[in-house]
Amino acid sequence: MSKELRTLTREEVALHNKEDDLWIIVDAKVYDVTKFKNLHPGGASVFLPEDIAGQDATEAFYGLHRHEVLLKPQYKRLQIGIIQGEKSVIHGGIPGELSQVPYAEPLGITEGYHSPYYTESHRRFQRAARKFVDEILAPDAMAREEDGKRPSLSVIQQMADNGILAMTMGPGKHLKGRSLLGGVIKPEEFDRFHELVLAQELCRPNCRGYRDGQNSGATIGLPPIIHFGRPEIRERIVEEVLSGKKFLSLAISEAFAGSDVSGLRTTATKTPDGKHWIINGTKKWITNGTFSDYFTVGCKTDKGLTVILVERGEGVETKAIKTSYSSAAGTAYITFENVKVPIENTLGPEGNGVFVILSNFNHERWAMCCGGARNMRFIVEECLKWVNQRKAFGKPLHSQAVIRAKLADMISKTEAAQHWLENITYQMQHMDYKQQAQLLAGPIGLLKMYITRSAQDIARDAVQIFGGRGITKTGMGKHIEHYHRTVPFDAILGGAEDVLGDLGVRQAIKAMPKNAKL
């Protein structure tokens, strides 16, 4: 049962300004901190200056704490009243609500701006996706990022029930008959820009390990099954994974071969009767590997690189790899020792694995670009809020030209990344899978390189703007610290940025017309 709050005047609050009778005002709310002051991590002395004790401490509070602190039960209990004739104006955001901070949202979705890409359907879809993320996903993300456990199966099931697991695979027949976010759009409406919106919304909690653990293994491992698997295999596996009952990983990288897929050493040899593969080898840095039931595996065969679907069973072992982000991602080292797999599990023609893998890389790298661009925007929003509320030398932090220069660079990189991403998405929207594989590998590689390099610049500048708080895992700069620590992942996963940049240039040179001369 909630207690009744009193209506008080500022004059009444001002009378309670002593150590044994201490009230403060934060955002038109009155808090009795008499007993709490000695429990405060910063000590009782922070409450005692004459401009805080019995006074409005809003500015001082937000110079030290995030708004979410006031929402915790132990602190909400300290509130005893509200100021007469005043209203609280600060809130932590309403689920589904867009931020009002400039550049916190893509311009094409921001109210008052226009876009050649986004329709009312995309905007309606974004609000529904954000509400789901804010209410259901974010609380689990915060907890699992902290304890390192895999994303809660109850949350994964809700993602499945709302069609989110299916939508991360992009538009297609796999969406038929599914309810998408409670019916906010129909399966046949879903296009690449709905997928872009969803991919960016799912990243908003800024919990990198958790986001990778949410089924990103299937996001990159299931498309080869959808596009190249035999019908009987495709129907069974796709439904098991998209319903949240089974989990799947893409197992390509090895200790001896990352971006260089031609250097893979895992082998698959046929049994004498030609009915099975026998697979031997290892895979490394496999996202979701520790809790996956299936693996989409790149193998060397007599006819060349081949992709095979492997089910967890005898001869398959996974071990967790410790990384600098949360173990919620399920990053694994996998060994295959004489694993027997039906020949029907071959994805695409034998020896055609390079095409299967490279065509799949486009979607994987595009999805990483979506997350990278969104995370950059999130950090811009954090920095804009901070420089507006933090004071230095008696003035807001944004009064310093050097801070504004950093923000200008951060914003320009973020907007450039988003607009380039939207252009690539438009191309994907108008190309089939084969055309995307042929025409977009280079542009997507260059975009990913640009985003990962820009993101690391933004991370460095954000730490400078937040100072010591930018390297602290809790409090005001916790998101900055997390971003700075985990942002290098995107520069490695899905292909190292230098390799992808080179891919883009090599493809451009290959397409050069012979008569092009200065």
C-alpha cells in the first residue's frame, strides 16, 4: 500500500535543514533524508551545505546521479511530499516514447522531419518495438549483463511469440501466419526498413553481450538454412528456432582462420556409403555456441568449402570463452570429433560453401551496421544530456568550445552512418538474395568499416566528455564505460574492418570500366 504524499511549500521544506531533521527537494518532490544521509555512499556531508539542506537539490542531484536512482524502491520510499503548485518535469521516459533530445532518433523518424524511406507503418512499428524493449527486454538485459547468465528463456519466448525472432531474419515466407508485435503490422507488410527499425531498437539497452546472446547466433546462422537447406530440413529447423524452442549458431571462424574463410581446417569426409559426413575440427569465437542446439558449420571437403548443419550430440563439445563483454553472449570454442551428420544436412551444393557463407555475410554485416549506428546515436544522446546538466567552472559543460567541437564530430559521424545505412537498406529492399550477394558485399563492407572506426572515435570522445565517470562501471557514465569497453567487438566480428575495407576497394577496382582513363 503506497503512503499518502503531503503537499508542502518551499518555505516549509526550508525549515528542515538540520542534521537531525533534513529534507531536500528534487524535481518538485520532497525527500526526507534524515535517516538515509549516513547510508549515502558519498557520506552525510553532501546533504549539509546550506544550498542543499532544506533547499532545491535538483541541480546537485543530477550532477551526480542518473534519474533511474530515484525510481529504485529504497529511494522512492524516502519521498514524503510534493511542492504545492509545481509539477515534476523530469522522467525516465515512457515505454514506447521517442526521445526529445536532438539527434537521439534518426531524422527520418523524428517528428517534423521527412524521409523517402519511412512510412507511417514504420513509425507505428517503431513505437511498438520500443515499448516491448523498454518493458520486457531492457530489465532482463540489465540483470543478465551484470550476472553473465544467458538471456532469460521467458524473454526469448516472448520475443518468439511476438514474431521478433522471425523478423530478425528479414522479410520472407518464414513470417507467414505469425503475429508481429501483437498485429501492429501484417507479415506481408514487413520490409527491410521494418527490419532496420527492429534491429536498432533491440540495441537500445546498450548491453552488448546480452544483445548478442538474444539469438544473434540464429540471425546469422539460420539464413543459410532458409536459403539453401532442403525443404524437410528447412521446415523443421526454422520452426524450432523461430519459436524459441531451439538455438542455433553460425560456426565459421577458427583459431587459424577468421576473415580468411578459405583457410578453414575443419574437415568433412563422406562415409563409404555416401550417406553421412564425418566432421572433425574446431571453431572459435562462436556467438551463442555455449547454449546452441544446432550449428551451421563451414567445412573443407574433397570438392572444396561446404556448409553443413550439425546437431549437438556425440562428438560435439562447447567451452565458454571469456571476453571483455558479458558471457551472456555465450561465446564458445567448439570441437567436432568424428561427428556423424546425414548428407541431407548439406546446405547448398557441395563445394559451393564460399557463396553460401559470403552471401550470408552481407546480412550479418548489415545487421551489425544497424546496431553500430544505433549505439553511436545512443552515446550522442548520453553526452548531450550530460553536457546540459553538468557544470564546470560555474557554467554548463556545453559552454566550452572544445566540448561542442567533440559533439559536432560525434553527431556528424552518427548522421552520416545512418544515412549511408538507409541507402544500403533501400538497395537491399529492391534486390533479391543473389543480387545482394553480387552487388552489396563491397558497399556493406565499406559501411561497416566506416561505422566501426567512427564508433571508436565516438567512444574515445565520450570518455573525455564524461571524465572519470566515463571509465566507471556504475553511475552517470556506466553506458559510456560499457560502450568504450565493448565497441571494438564490431570491428572484429563479422570480418575485421581492414579486411572489409579492402574488400570494398577490390570490388570497385574489379568493376572499373577498361576505358576509364584520366
